[in-house]
Amino acid sequence: MTDFLTDLGGWKVATEDFLAAVLSVAGQPIWVVDPDGRIRFANPAAITALGYDSADELFGRHSHETIHHHHPDGTPYPAAECPMLLPRATGETVTRDLDWFFRRDGSMFPVSYVSVPIDMPEGRGAVVAFTDIEERLRAEAVLRERDAILDQEQASLRRVAAVVAGGAASGEVFAAVTCEVAKALELPFVEMSRYEPDGMATVLGAWGEWPHPFEAGTRLALDGPTISARVRDTGRPARIDDLADVTGALAETVRSTGIRSAAGAPIIVDGRLWGVMVTGSTQGRPLPRDVEQRLAGFTELVATAIAQSQAREDQQRLADEQAALRRVATLVAGGSTPAAVFAAVAREVGQLLDLPLVEMCRYEPDGTATVIAAAGEHPFRVGTSWTLDGPSLTAQVRRTGRPARVDDYADVPGTIGAAARGGDVHTGVGAPIVVDGELWGVVSAGGGRGVRLAPTAEIRLSQFTELVATAISNTQAREDLQRLAAEQAALRRVAVLVARGVDPPAVFHTVCEETARLLGATSVNLAHFTEDGMNETIAGWSVRQTHVPHGTLLPLEGDTINALVHRTAAAGRFDSYEEASGELAALLRTQGIRAEVGAPVVVDGRVWGALIAGTDEPEPLPAGAEQRLASFAELVATAVSNAAARAELVASRARIAEAADEQRRRVVRDLHDGAQQRLMQAVITLQRAAASGADPAEHRDLVEQGLEQTRSAIAELRELAHGIHPPILTHYGLAAAVEALADRSPVPVRVEISEDRYPASIESAAYFVVAEALTNVAKYAHASTARITATAEGRAFVVTIADDGVGGATPAAGSGLAGLEDRMAALDGSLTVHSPRGGGTTVRAEIPLPER
Amino acid sequence: MAVRLLVVDDDSRFRESIARALSDRGYDVIEHAANAAEARNGVSRMRPDAILLDVNLPDGEGISLARELISGDGSLRVLLTSSDSAAAPARLVRQSGATGFIAKDELLASDLSRYLG
């Protein structure tokens, strides 16, 4: 080797040595080829890479023939085509990214190289530096493989995404998903299930290379530490490489299908652990290392799809529900009957909540519930009556007044629970029907086995029951209105009769008939309770001749509504005459009357009689009948009172007329017996005096006698005139006239009467009351003083005559005061006597004054 | 000197007979009046000493007429009368200023000088 020097930054080194040193440490295989293509030099790295032990094995050998003689596919590789040798000819650098060299042992390996021309004394050679790229190629291949797998997985994910996006998260979708996942991850079995609130899991879909028992819909009990249980407990992906020791029935089942290892990832929807995706593999096919993470990629997609699907479902369900509510509300607004509304509700609820077994019950006062409408095949038939023992829906709603649910009738004791189980009703919700603020009844909707109650099912049901309640309320309101209108019309008809003063018997008969029709009674009677304790039937009407005949007179005792009303003076009812005692009750039974209601007819504060409605049918008259009867009883009372008043008026007038006649007769008699007699005598006496001749004494005597008799006549006439109407009263008023009376009274009388004048009839009535009272004071009172007042008090003229005598006066019939009562009545006035024994007597007359 | 007397009554027959009876007793019956208007007229024209006055006049009531005439001449002596003995309330008679009341059928049996002078 020539001895050249290289300048390394001022430091001179022997070029050869330097070169040799550099080449020997270089990690990159390098050799030098001479112009003939022979290997003149190879560094240790090149020797090692080519599989040789020493440089001697290579030196002098033709490089191409040694290491580059064939193509990888076995075809020969002529040296002229060798790119490494080109720089000798062209003087240009050549690079190749991929080529193949042969090792000493004949094996090929991939390389990349660069060949650089180099001038040598003999000509141009080349320096070649190459790199063994076998590792790199292998690494690239692995990466490519992995990329391919990833691409496949992405494609699978996209396919799954497309599937779940296309439709609701349904059984078909779940099956498709599990199939895709199994294929993408090359797993023999994949299953998806949803966690239930009761701790079980429901299989949504599964795919396996071989038959397995995990059909969609299967409910799994997560006993034992299976993958599903682990994921549920931790909320994280998990794997079990050997299921041999896992306890529990589920693990048994899993092992029975041949699965020996399992992995799972959680499905988390809206932050909540919703379900799990599980995969299993058999003996000899261990699960891939990262399968649980790769599963998680899929479960995320599925979770999103489920969330979206649920959201869509929710919206759809909301829209459906609103539409359903609107349909039912339209019926209600249109005045549909409760039965029609219920049928519509049952239909809608059956579809919306998937609870097709619907019934509507009314709560009865005795604590039971009666089914009044039903839909679907179940044991709660229309008309049946149920006791509310046990925590059934019906009982719960009754107790709380709020919606209720029964998740499983297996746990419900009591009559209804047993019937439900027997009728294959497994679950249900109930909502109250509240009509006008009162708990009226309940609507229950139930489903059979396999039906799952949505969390808010009872609330959703209650929206429908509100509409039912409205329909019932409307119907009741309509019925109430109709009944009220009918009642008012009937009352008006009777009132008109009463006002017109139609004969009482006609009024009574009409009342009986109207009452019967209005109350739906089969018979109505009007009874009068006489003074001596008898029950007199004075009117009646019936559909089938069951009323008590007019004129029947029986003792008012025993167990009858008549006796009850008489005793209590209040409306009442008698629901059964079966065991009732007494003649009247016996008669009622004979007539066929089974139950009655009655209301009192009250006249002047006394129970005059009763209006009684009865029925010959098994059902007693409905609640409230006795109150409605009372309105008619009042009209009867008015009619009776009017009739009595009219009769009294007629009698009073008759008495007054009679009294006037009597007075006239008395005047004529008194005139005849009194004054007329006296004047006759006077005439005779004076005639004798005229004929007496010469005797002056006899003449004078006779004239004196005649004078005396005449004066007697005057006195008699005066008395008579005074008895009819005293002149002082006419000319000087009540005060003066009463004073004159007081002067004549043997008992000292104080008179306090104003000088005001009043209508003649009032002054006259007052004067004669005072006159009569003073006469009684003089005759009976044994009084020491008396006081008379007369003055206007408001709208009446009030006269009082009070004495301090012995009292105990009663205006006996025919006495002077009694006679004055008629005169008072004629003026619409009143006369009262207050005379406690030993406490003096006060007579008080009140006469209404005319309007000013 | 005879008492000059005015007789007031709507009944002419009574007026005639009582006037004759009173004349016999020494009274000078100077005038008759048949009603309240004539009575007032008579009093103002003739200035009588005494009046016999029926309480029931067609155009007035005697007691109040008496009060009226006496208030015009306090020396007048007025005796009220009526065919009805209970026709004049005692208190009113007193208050009117009249000297008294005597029923017609008692007049001739009474001492009239007490009332008429």
C-alpha cells in the first residue's frame, strides 16, 4: 500500500491505516470492487453479513458471481446487469433499495446498497456499502399485517355502525352485531346481554360456531363469578382464561357448550352500565391477548347506537303517546260515554305500554271494588266484585290515591294476587280515577310473562286515567243536570198548582205521581198524622197498584217510615219491611212494598204528616232519594198551610158576619125591651095626666112620672148608642174615650195615650178591647191598679191593659175577649193575654197601621 | 139686672122650648144661634153675659168654640150641654174655661145660676 497522509483537521494520519481502521469499525458492510469486478477489500461487517469467516474467502473473488449471481426467483443474473458494477463503467453512483445477496451458505437475504465509483491506478472500481434489510422487511410485513387487521376491524365497526344506525336496536341488529364482532375478532362465540334491575341479564343476541343455549330473550341468573358478573360488578373489561373453577349454574351452562375461556367488555349507555358483550373460546383456542380491549371498541359503538336508538325510541314513544292522548281526549271532548273512552284507553295503553290486560274498577263504600269495564283475556270480568286484601294494584291505589305498580304478582298475597297468577297476569300498573276531587276508582293494565314494566309506566297510565275521570265527570255532570232539570220541572208543575189554589186533593195526587216518576219509586203515599196518633192516608199513586189506598186509617206505630218520620221530624229511610212490626208494616208487606224513604210535611212547626216513596223491587231506592223527596214534601206543606189559612179566613169572616148580625139583633131587642117600653109608659102616663081633670096634685104626680119614664128612655138609648159606638170616641179620640171609661172604673186606672188620631176602625177596635179588658179587671182581677197604654210602635198600633191582680186569666171561648179576636183578625191584628197565676194580667192588642 | 143669654143649638124646637123655660126663670134670652158661625156673630154683635152652648154643632165642636169665645171675652160664662150626658169629657170641659156641662134633660132640674149667673 502506498503511504498517503490524510489531513484530519491539521492532524496527519497515514491514509491506509486510517482507512483500514475506519472500515474495520464501521458497522455498515463495505467492500471494494476493482475494475475487473473482483473483491479487493471487505470490512468485518460485510464479511459477517455475508456469512463468511474471514476476508480471505472473499478476496480476489468475483463479487457478482459470489454474492449476486441469481435473482431471488432463481433465474440467473448476468454480471453485465449488476447495478453494483455499473459505477465502474459509468462513473455514476448507483443506489438500490432492494436487492438480494447470497450468503456463503447459499441463503439469500434482502439488502439495500449504494455503489460509488472510485478511481484506481488500474482503472475505475467501486465501493459498495449495503444494509441487510431482512429485519426491516420483516418488521414492515408485521406492520402491514397489523394494518390489515385494523382495517378489517374498522370495516367491521363501520358495518356494525351502519347496521345499528339503520334501525332501532332490535333483536336482528343485536344478532348482526354479534356476528360481525365474532368475524372481525375471529372468535368462535360472541354474545350481548342487558343487565336487568332484578340482577338478572337478558340475552339480546348471540352468535356461535356451534349450537348454544343463549337465544335472544333468554334470562340469565348471574350467579357465580362469571364474566358477565365480573363486568357488572366492576364496570370494566375482564377476562377469565380458565373457566374450570368458576362456580354457579351459569358457569356450568357455559362450560357445557365447550367454552373454556371468556372475556367481556361493558356496554355503557349515557354513563350507566347497561349491558355486556361477552366472548368465549374453546380448549385449544386461547383468546387473543387483547381481546377484551378490542371488544371494548365494539361495545362503545353499540352503546352509542343504543343511546341514539333509545333517544329515538323515547321521542317516538312520546309522540305516540301524545297522539294517543289526543285521540282519547277528542273522544272525551265529543261527549263519549265512559265505556267508549275506557275502550279507547285500553287499546292505546295495550299498545303503548305493551300491557293488553286492562280493567276499570269502581271503589264501593263497603271497601270492595267492582269491575265495570275490561279488555283482554283475564279473570277480572265486568260485574265481578273484589275484596281488597293484600297489596294488589287496586288496594294500593285505594290506600294511597296514587299510581302504583306490581312488578311480579308472584309476590302478591290476597284474593286479587291469586286470581292474577291463575289468569297468567304477571305484572301491571294502576292509576287512580279521581272525579271531582274524590277517589272514584282505578284503571289497571297488566301483562303476561316476559313483559317488562317501563320505569314510568304507572305515570304514563295515569295520564290516560285522567281522561277517563274527565269523561266520567262530564257524564255525571250531564246526568246530574238532567236529573236536576227534571226535578225542577216537576217541582214547578206542583208549585203552579199550589199557587193557583187548586183543591188540595188534586195537588196531593199530582205530587204523589210526580214524585214517583222522578225518584223511580214504584209507589208514593201522602200520610196525615192525626191528633190522636193515627196515620191517615190521604193520597197515593203507584205503577202497579202497590200504594196504600186512600182513606186507610191505621195506628201510627211500629216499624215504618211513617213512625220514624213522625218521631224524628226528619227525612229517613227504611230499607226492608221484612221483619217490621205493626199493622201498617204488615199492610205494606201485603201491598208488596219492600223499602221506603220518607220526608216530613211540616205545617206551623208541627209534623203534619209525611210524603213517602216506596219500591217493590229488590234494590232499595238510591242514596239521596229522601233528600230529593223533601223538596216535594215542602210543597205539600205549603199547600196544606194555604188550605188551612183559607179555611180559617172563611170561618173568621163567617164569625164576624155572625157577630154583626148578633149585635144588630141585640140592638133591636134592647130598643124594644128598653127605650121603646119606657116611652110607651110615658105616653100612657101623660095621657092620664091630660085626662086627670081638676086635681092639681094628681096631675103634677102623673106629669112627674111621665118625665121620669121619658128620662129613663133617654138613658136607655144613650147606653145603647154607647154600646155601638161612643160619641166621645168619634169626636174627641181614643184618649178622651178611654179616660171616660177609666173614670167609670171602680179600680184606679192610669191612662197613657197620646192625643193623636188614628183611622176610625183602629180606634174603635182599640176602644172595645180596653172596654172589655176593664170589665174583666173589675169583675175578676181583684186588682188594686191598672194601667192602659196605646201608641204606635213601628208599623202597628199597640194597646196594653195591665193590672196587678191575681192573673190566671184565659180567654175562654165565648168570652168577651175571644169575640174580639175575630175583630182583630179582620184588621190583621192580634190579641194576646199574658196572665201568669198570681202575676197580674196584661192584655195586648196589636193592629197594623196602614201605609203612610 | 137680668143676665143677657145667647142660646146656641142646631135643634130649633129645643131652642124654642129652653128659651121659654129660661125666660120664665128670669133670663133675658137676647139671641138664638143655630151654629158656630152664628154664635160668633151673635157674641160680637150682642155682647151677651152668658151662653148656653150645645157641644154638637153642624159646623164646629162646642168645647173648642167655648174656648175660643172665652179667650175673646174672659167674662163670658159658657154652659155646655148635649142630649147625651156622656158627650163631653170632663177634663176638656174644664180646660176650655166653660163653667160646666149639663145634659139637656137635667138643665131644668139644676141650679143654673151657678153656671150662667
